[in-house]
Amino acid sequence: MKTTLTIAILMASTLPSLAHPGEHGELTSLSSGLAHIASSPFHVVLILAAIAVGFAAWRYLKKREQAPSDRAG
């Protein structure tokens, strides 16, 4: 599992940035960054998509853990 997670992180870090156009000069503190994320539909959609993917992966892994293994010895 650790190897899979490491590979996924390394692969994701090589992807091009999906930055939206616009000025980001107002991002001077954590609170202004959070306000920017919460007020931008682009960011809200990305956060909701990440939550949905994480939830789906969690459910898949949980079901896989509970199912009897079909592998022989």
C-alpha cells in the first residue's frame, strides 16, 4: 500500500498544473487563501471531486478487505 501511494504521489507531481486564470495577489495569509478557495467555484469543484474520489476509494478498499479472498494459498 505504501508503494502504491508513493507511486501515485510521484506521478501526480509530474502532471501540469491546472491553475485557473486570474490574479492571486490577494493571497497574503492563510485566511485570505481559505477565503479564495471557498469563494472560487473552480476550487470548490476540485475539493468536492477529491472528497468523492477519496470516499469511493475508501469504500472500495473496505469492501475488498471484507470480501473472502479468491486467491489460493
